Amino acid sequence: MKNCVIIQSGGPTAAINASLAGVVYKAKEMGYDRIYGAINGIAGVLRHHLIDLTERLSDPEFLDKLMVTPAMYLGSCRNRMPDPIAEPAQYEQMFSFFKEKEIVAFFGIGGNDSMDTVAKLSAYAAKVNSPIRVMGVPKTIDNDLMQIDHTPGFGSAAKYVATSLLEMAHDTMIYPVKSITIVEIMGRDAGWLTAASALARTSYSNAPQLIYLPEVPFSITECIEDTEKLLRERNSVVIAISEGIRDKEGNYISASDSAVDKFGHQQLSGAGKALEHILGQAIGVKIRSVELNIPQRCGTHLASQTDLLEARALGEYGVELAEKGETGLMASLERISDEPYKVSYKGVSVAEVANGVRNVPREFINERGNDVNEKMLSYLRPLILGEPKITYENGLPEFLDVSHLLSSVTF
Amino acid sequence: MKNCVIIQSGGPTAAINASLAGVVYKAKEMGYDRIYGAINGIAGVLRHHLIDLTERLSDPEFLDKLMVTPAMYLGSCRNRMPDPIAEPAQYEQMFSFFKEKEIVAFFGIGGNDSMDTVAKLSAYAAKVNSPIRVMGVPKTIDNDLMQIDHTPGFGSAAKYVATSLLEMAHDTMIYPVKSITIVEIMGRDAGWLTAASALARTSYSNAPQLIYLPEVPFSITECIEDTEKLLRERNSVVIAISEGIRDKEGNYISASDSAVDKFGHQQLSGAGKALEHILGQAIGVKIRSVELNIPQRCGTHLASQTDLLEARALGEYGVELAEKGETGLMASLERISDEPYKVSYKGVSVAEVANGVRNVPREFINERGNDVNEKMLSYLRPLILGEPKITYENGLPEFLDVSHLLSSVTF
């Protein structure tokens, strides 16, 4: 028997199941007998909680529907694995389970925490001379992984952000009164997704007029100046901010520190609400803030087809690498050109990806630090292209049944 | 010359331009020479700020693109018109302008404030024996207009809410830990849109497990009880609440009353944040709140085709009524059956619609007041059916250029 096991972990994206579809498809093609999915990431492996994805393939629509089902079909976890050399107990248990299940390859789909798990499993495998191939497949809406041009999940989140911003631009243009609309976008440390709001600009709308990323220290004084200047020229100003903007001392711009509500609890409002209060006080015009929140990471109905296809291709490529006998790698892609948009696939050392963060380079941001520039736009544009075919049932997108996530059955 | 003028007013919806497309299409068919759109509602009429929509029809794609362009193509206003008998000055000015422009019909697309404007114009026309026909065409995402089965714009917002809830349900199911997700939905006084969250339920997900509407007094004690009970049976609980939930004394559940942030400003957080703090204090599990905010009313990329076609049909029907010599009416629809879904069109007195509000009837809500029932679901289901064909350009939905809203040119 030649079996494999797959985990998904970290935070949801619209494309992480496309990578799962890629792994399953290619593993089947490569002659794997049983393709197991562990429920809730590495925790599912430790608890022997697997489902047999090979059986799911009897539904001929399984992979197509999996491609467009949001969040993790296999569930997720946030477990941090111990050092495999100093504390090998959990690894011993897992590798013994792998042996029992005749597992020859392990695929971990996730962000940099997940790549840490993959790196540790591969270090343990090397230490005990296990023949099991351990492979990482990337994902994160934050686009902050090292050793890859851009991450699966980012393009779809970027398309969600840009589309929502354009629709909101129409919404903000209807009243002939001065107004400010602040849109708070995910990405605590890396501003890639906030930068994608710039894709909302069209021939008739330049919203958002201001974009603030966490990579540049946020100055309240300059933001007020910038906004007031724009309000002299136009009625509606839209400001896109990262949830993680912070001042030059590194303090987050948020109202949470000392705010107390009427129930005596600390207020936990974020950057958007905080800036709403600050600008509202400083500039006497209509003001509101919108937090795009979790829909931006799970809005598969608005996924980028480019993103889904790359996510799938990376899953397939991970299996190919394992098949070639490689281990300890992450399937990665590099960009060959922006126009025509072209990428190629390669394997990179998962240890070099784990725990690193790739921020927005300063040269992708304008001098004033209140917008992105053409370099960023050229980088972003191809990533949101194309729309997947979504089927609707009773007026809703048709996703895969994920009720197995509710069960606690052990395989 | 046989000309007409159209205004749009109130808050944005995804379908209000479909009604505009209906009026323009039918007016052209009925032989109107010039079809004017007033920019920014009745304010545009008073300021003689018109655009000639007849010219726009030279683009053969104009009406199709208009159908799926969010918010108001003509802009909006929140002007409240004075009593036409006691203060006729503005009306005299408008009707003299109508005469000059050879206007024979006026169409007002909007909610109940807009129907108040239509009613006043029609009362003034009657008083001065003007032959101008004055007609209302309804819209509002709140679905709270009198004299109509449901309002254009509601079905699209409902589809946005239900789809987002389903996607978030997938997002909430991935971690094997107890959690509460609160989703705040628009509708300060009427709970129709919050009720539409129930449409997100599928064979594998019953999220939202709790639904609280403004029509039933909100009890914090009962909400805590309901949530704790659910958390004993399952990991993830999703709670849909209207932004307007209030206690039995009529006080809004919001943290805004006395909350002060670290900048010394009053916090303006809504029901979702408030309930997040309350439940977070009472129940020690992971908790978050999501405010769907303005994307839910302008998310045309996720519009209901049923809604768009009805919105258009109501626009067309308004022109037909005017053509028959009717005035002072609002184009309305009544439901003939849920399954198969069938409606018929009729005119209703606009004076009976103006300023009234249609709340969710108590018999559409369960006894405990924490969910809707099958009566509500049968009512809602047909309204989100069907998806419009949206064309994408550069990865974004292609909408009409609305740069005329930025100009202040007077016609």
C-alpha cells in the first residue's frame, strides 16, 4: 500500500481547498491507494482522526466543488509543535501511526506556522531516517510568506477587497455632501491586502484616495492634512487602512487601550473605529468606518480564478516533488513576467519559509507613505483576474458538506 | 415634445438602477422624446441639474450595465419637502421648470421618505390642476414599505447576507474550540434583512443558530441562556442580530451611551460590538463580531436576479400607469404564490405608502423570539433566486461610469 496524509492549518482562505483538490487529484493520478485527510490539522494526526478522501472521489463533482468551498474542508488548528530533537514523543507517536497506516508522504497546507510544523516533521524524519516525504503547500491571505512570489488565497482576498471597495465607491458618491469612509482591511503586519484596495480604481473613481499600510509609521497629523486637502477638492474621501497601522513608536492605532463601555468592559475596537473617532473630532464632516472582517478571507463566491488555479497547481506540484523523492520542501512559484502574466513552479526549503515574514518593500509605496505606486499595481493586477464557475442552489453558492468537522469520530 | 424626469433618493440598494433601467426603457418605448435624470434627487430638480438619459441610450449596453451598477446612477438626496399647500414656493418653481422642459411625467424611485416627496408633488399637481403625472417606484433593502409584498433591493441584500453567513459558517467550523460569532445586519426598525440570515442554513449547517430582530424585546439574560445551551451541544455558535435590537424598555443594545475611548471621544460602536462585550463577559469562550455594514446594500456582484427583474418591471409598470393617465400612485407588486413563485403588478396610493413602516409580523418569529419560523422562510426563499450575468474587466465587475455625480454642471 502507498498511502498519504494531508493536513490544513492556520487561518481560512478562499483557495486553500483548491490546494487540497490539487494534492488529492495528483496523488490519485500518481497511484496512491489511500489519501487520508486529518481533521483539524496536526491535532487530527495526533488523535488519529482521519477521513478517507479516496472514497470522496466516487462523487465525480467532488474536486470541482472542493475548489470553490471556503475555509478548510479538513478543519484547522493552531497547534505549535515542540522541537523534534528535544521533545520527540509526539513525533514518535505520529511516525508510528504513519507506519501502521502505510503513509509514505505527508502534505501540510498552510501559512508560516504550518510550514514550521512541516519543517519539524521533516527534521524528525531525517533524524530517524524515515523514508516518509514531508511537503509543504503554501496559503495565506496576508501574502507574507518568504520564498514565493505571492501566496495562494491572497489573490481571492484581494479580489474581494477591490470589488467591495469599488461597490462602496459607488455608494459613497451618491450624496453631494462632504464625507469620509474608512475601510479597515486584514493584515496586521504586512500591508499587501490593504494595498490591493488600489485595484478598485477605475477611469471614473480613484477611491480609495488614501492607503495606509503597517510598513510605514502612521502619522495622525499627516492623515488629517491629507484628508482635509482632498476634501477641498471633492466630496467623498475613501481611506483604506491596514488593521495593523501603528505610529512611529510602534503603538497600534486602536481605541482599545483605555476605552471602557457602559457595561464597564474594555472596548476592543480596531484601527478603523479609532481613526473614525480621530478624524471625526478633527474634521467636522460625515464619517463612517467599515471593517471588511472575516468575509474577505472566506468569500469564495468572489474568488480569483487565477488564484484558485495556482493554488491547485501548487498542491499538484507538491505531490510531484514528493514523487521525485524530495522532502522538506514547500511548493512555490516565481513570476516570469507581469504582462503576459506567467509563473513557474519550484520547490524551496520549507525551513527557510517557516516563521519568516515578507513585508511590503518601501519602494512599492509612494514617498508620502499614503498610497501605493505603479510597481505595486503591476505586481497586483494579474492576481485577481478570472472568475470561477460557481453553481448556485436555492440562491446560494453550492459548497461541499463539511459536517464531518462537527463529528469527533476517530478513524 | 413629451418629456419626463426621474429622480432616485434615499439609501443605496443593488437594485435601484434596475428600476431606473425599467423607467428609461419603457419611456423610450412609449415615445417620450427626452428622458431626463435629475442629479441628487429632488435637489437636482430644484437646481435644474439634469442629465439627458435619452443620449445615454446610444450605447446599446447602457441598460444592461445600468441593471447591475450599484447605488444610485443619478445620485441621491435626503431632502424633506415642505407641505405643498402651506409652502408652495419650491413647488411653483419646479412646476414652472417642468413646463419649460415640457415634462409630462415625474418618476420618483425611492423608499418611504421618497414616497413622501412623490405624494407632495402629486398633491401640489392636483391643487394647481397640472396635467403632470407623478409616479413612485419603490426601493429599500429594509423591506419595510407598506402596500407591497416586498421591496426591490431587499432580495439582493438578503442574498448578500445569506451568502456571507454561509461562507462565515464554513469559516467558524474549522477550529475544534468553543466560539461565538455575532453578525450585525442592517435594519434599525424592521428585522426583515436580519431574518434573511436564516436562508444561509443548509443540510450541513444550521448557522445562524440564533436570530434576534428589533420587533421582539431583546433580553440579555435569555440570550446568554440560549447561547450557553447551544455551546453545550456544539463548538461554534453564530448569532445574527439586527443593528436595532433593543430591550423591553426600548433602549438600543449598543455600547455608545457612555463609552469613551483613549482619545476622550465617545465610542460609537453598535449592537454587535456591545453584544460581543456582554457575552464575552458572561461566557468565557472565543468571541468576535462582524458588522456586514454598507457592502450588504451595494453588493451588486451578488444581486438576486429575481430582485433585479422585479425592480426593472416595477420601473416599467410605473411608466405604464402614467401612460394610462394615472397619478399619485406607486408601482407595487403582490404575491400570488410562493411555489411556484408568482407576483402580479398593481398601482397603490403613494400617500398610503409615505411615512408608514411595515414591521415583521410576530407570527413570522418563533415563540422564544430567538429565531424566525417556516412562515418567514417560505416568504423569503423565492426572493434571492437567480444570478445576474455580471461581466468582469481586469478582475472587477464592470459598472457604469458615474463621474457625472462628481460634476456640478447645471443643465
